Amino acid sequence: MKRIVFFVIAAAMCARLPGVYAQDLSEPDEQSVLQKARDKYGRTAEPSDPSSATDPSDAEDSGRPFSPFVFSFVPGIQFPPFGLYDTSAAFGWIGSGVGNVEGIQASGVFNLARDVEGFQGSGVFNIARDVEGFQGSGVFNIARDVEGFQGSGVFNIARKVEGFQASGVFNIADTVDGGMVAGVFNAAERVSGPMIGLVNVADRLDGVALGLVNIIGNGVNEIGLQYIPAEDMTYLAYRTGTASLYSVYYGGVGSEDWFVDSDSLVVGLGWGHRIRIGDGGLDFEVCAEQELYADRRAAMETAADADDEDAFLALIRPYPSVRAALNIPVLGFKAVLGIETDFDVPAWGSYVPDRLRASSFRTGGWSGDAWGLEFTAWPKVFLGLSF
């Protein structure tokens, strides 16, 4: 019974800790950690009076006593007892709460600190105002300014990061000078460096965005239609990323299949680079295309149902395709004129479908070899619109 009471009291103290430390850590008193982060770290402006800013390394001016080390079960149940200390080493079983840390702060569950110069690590979460060094946890990190690395298993939130921000699920920051990597999404106002995640969102990106969807204010995010007369095929494409490097996903069918079926379906994906020319541009794209006619889709479905991975993969035989296109602004959208070239590469087992073995310039295409590979090229003109 005494043991149960002890842990109940300990849990209650843990639940009240963010409020106990909120005043000293300058944390807002809100309902949730995420709301605190948004209000405090996401949009807070710099102090108008530079003299009011606190130097995180100026521990002797903090007004708090200094201890070389602090050991705690939970903040408040600690050695040295009774008080909030600046320290070089803070360790806790459940949690650790201190003022300024110049060294290391580590605990099994959470850490709370004002400013950290060095390392702050825990199993669940870390909260600090400014971090110079490394802030890492198994679940989440929250900080105002980070100089170094902020990493967690679930999410990171910071106002300004000079270094790198990495998490298993998402990262949020106002500005990042370095890069962001997340398992699901990254969101920031301005980033200098790479953004890597399934979804990347930024007002401005000076770098590259690698993801399935990239919504970049100064980047490429558009839907396009293109028609290739030589094939009598119409394609719908989605381009997302930056001018330096964007992703393109597309699919097309023959005119006879419009709104009827997908017997002539061809899909593709690739990477592109845009040279901006005024409000328009010149695009260069390198892609891989695969026909998904009805018989191939049926064979793939049969292999999948039988859990025959080798048979399934054997049915995927993409062929290379490259294109160059000029985008010309017209009445709020862009008119597109370009050339696409599909390639047969026998050594790779990559063959262009019969329907697409057409050229706007020469019957039978062009044959040759490069880097020891024989190929046949099928160049054709296309027209399009992008929005």
C-alpha cells in the first residue's frame, strides 16, 4: 500500500512539473505541449531591446546557485535539495529540471532546462529555451533556438535551427539553416539546405526537397496535361519540388480510352530541373515509364495474390524516357511545347510498347549505342498546359 501511495504522489508531481517550471523557463501556461510550442517557439518575435536578451552562457548572472551536479528522482526530490540550480551535469531517474546546463542533462523520462550548452537527452521529451549542441529524445524535443542538432523519435519543434533537425514523424520550425529530415513531414517558413520527408512544406526553400509531396512557396507545384500526336496519347502529370530538383508523377491513356477504361495505361515517375525564364522556364526531366495494360495488371495481381515476389518484380520492366519542354505564361497558366524521347534498351530488358514506338521525325526511330549499351530512340513532339 505504501508503495502505491508513493508512486501516486510521484506521478502527481510529474504531472505538475511543466507548470512548476513554466515561470522560470518562460513557458506559456496553455493546455497542451504542442500549443505551448506554437505560441512560444513558433511565432515569438525577438526582443525589441537587445539588452533584455539572456546570454545562455552567462550562468553567473542568472541569480541561481551553481552545483557541479544535480541528481534527482523527479525535480524537487533531488540532491542538492530545495532549489533550482545551474549545473554542469544533471541526472534524473524520472525527470530532471535545472536552470542553465553547461555540459550534460540526462534522465529516463524528461528534461526541463532554461539554456543548454552541450547535451540534453531523455527517453520521452526535452524542453529548453536555447540549445547549443545536441537535444535528443525518444519522443519529442521543444526549444526556441537550436545551434547544433535536434533529434527525436516522433517530433521536434523549434523557432530557429542552425544545424539539423531530424525526427521519425515530423519537424516544425520557423527558420532552418542546415536541413530537415522526417519520416512523414517537415514544415518551416524558410529553409537553407535539404528537406527530406514524405511531405515538405516551406514558404521559401534554398536547397532541394525530396519527398512525395513538396509544397514550396518559391518552388514547383503544378498539374499539367500533355498530348503526343504521334502516339495519340494524353498524359496527366504532377510536378512538385524546387526549380533545382523536382519530382514528376504521371499517367496517360490513348484517346479511345478517355472516360471508358484504362487498357492503354502508361505510368511514369522521375526527376526534373527547371531553368527559370521570367515567369516561364525550360524543363529537363529524366523518367522511368511502365505500360500497365490489362494483361500485365492481371498478371501482377495474380503474382501478388500468390505472394510470388519474383514473378511480380519480373513484370516491372520500365524503360527510360527523357524530355525537354518550354513553358510560356499565357493568361494565368502555362502553354507547353516540348520533345519527349523513349528508349528501348535490350540489355536492360527495357522495351517501349508497340504503340509508343513512334517518332515525329523519323519512321523506325534512331538506333545507336552509348557506354556499351545498344538502344533505339523514339523522339516525338508534344503540346500541353500546366496550372
